[in-house]
Amino acid sequence: MVCGSKYILAALMSVLLLHFCSRSEAGSNFDCCLQYIGQPLHPKFIVGFTQQLASEACDIDAIIFYTRRKTAVCADPKQKWVKQAVRILSQRVKKM
């Protein structure tokens, strides 16, 4: 019985490993924000944004700003400048 348990445990571990590996390949562009930028970005340098929720896959709530230099910057969604930048970017999209 002990031998059978080892095989079941090994099979479960293999399935979990395959699941996590396939998930990381499919979302290889996805990284979690672990900390926020210390200084504000001017909205004219930002071309887009996405929202990261702590309730989904990452540890903190964040707004991920994408800049003209093709970099991603993590910002605290509670900050006044972040809310203002999101509002400006949302208005840009509506005008299109």
C-alpha cells in the first residue's frame, strides 16, 4: 500500500507541474507587479494601461502603465496621479 501511495503522489505532482508549466508558457508575457514606482509619470509618456487585481493572480492591486519606450511601470491605484492618468487615458480611448 505504501508503494501505491508513492505512485499516486508522484502522478499528482506530475500533473500539477505540467499544469503550472503550461500556464506559464501561455502567459509568458505576464508578470506580477511586486512594488510601485516611486515617482509619478506624466500622462504624455503613457500609451496604455491594464489593471492588476490582488484577488486574481498577484499579491497587490496595481495599475500597469505601458510607456512609449515599451516598458511597463507598476503604480499604486490609490495614488491621486494614477487615478488622474487612468482618467486621461480612458478619455483618449473614448475619443477614438
